[in-house]
Amino acid sequence: MGHFAGFALDRAFGHPRGLLGTAGGALMARSNAAAEHQVVRLAKLTGAEDVLVIGPGPGVGLRAAAELAARVVAVEPSAPMRQASCRRCAELPNISVVDGTAEATGQPDAAFDVVLSVNNVQLWPDRAEALAELRRVLRPGGVLLLSAHERWLPGGRAGLHTDVQEAGFADVQTWAWQPARGTTQAQTRAIRPEWGFTDG
């Protein structure tokens, strides 16, 4: 990928800002909606969970999760996307949207029952560091759910599966999911083990 292409992708989707960020946010709201709702369905939220959403973008999946969970925190590195998420979820009292990344969420240890991420795994600069951070903030028995455009995912499904296992998650399941419109998603579900809770 050339320097300009990488710059444009980062401006539009990685750290959206400016005109490219506005266009990227609108595109994400439309194209990611099916995957966002699918991941929330897979989480099987009951109304009692504390949920962390990584990179909510314009907030489609964030809103869907908040309508079913007790509390939702979203970490988003882009100020325009934080503002868009807050606007979309303005009347929901159980949401916090904060500055942060998958590698540095700023959240306490073992604070969440579920972590959700849709179409930003491929933008994480250090996947191993991000997965270690997400394992840290999950409670024992907590669920990690990831979904990403398979064609843009470094290492593909197999690489994602291996990385999640190597980060210390258990019961790792990875599969392809095809929305009615859009590209195939690589999706992974994994559990923070009850054992080995204290990280060395």
C-alpha cells in the first residue's frame, strides 16, 4: 500500500478527521451496520452486562449494544467519531464515549463482561498488544467478539484465530460471515479463561 493510500485510509477510517473523516464516517454507518448488529446479536446481551466497544465510529453498534446492556463504554481515538457516537446515542444514559485505542483503553482491570470490535482490527498497529489489553479489561469468563473485513485483515481468518489464542483466550472460534451486502467478514468469539486470571 502506498504512502498516500495509507494516509487516506487512516484519515477516513483509522483516525477519521476532516473531509475524509466525514465521508468515512458516513460510509461506516451504512456499510458496517449489518456486521455491527450481527456482533451484538452474537453477544446475547441480557441487560446485566458491562460492555466495552472498541472503535465505535459513528455509533451504530454502540447504540445497538446500549439498548440491550446495563452499561457500555466506547473507546474511540477520533474526536469527530466520538462526537458522532454521542449524537447518535444522546438519549441513552448508560453510555460513555472516551478517547482511547484497543492498545490503551484506559479502563480498569476486569471491568467488562463483553468486548466488541467491528471493522477496526485491521487498523490496530499492534494486534498482540491490543489483544493483551482486551484480555486485561475482561472479567474471567468474559466474551471477546471481533469482526473485520476479511480482505483487508492481515493474516486473514487463520492469523486472527492464532493471535487470539496466543493472547491467552480460550474456546476460540473463527468463521466467515457474509452480510447481505458488503464484503465477507472474519469473525472470532473467545473467552477470557476463569483460570490464570492474574497476569504475570
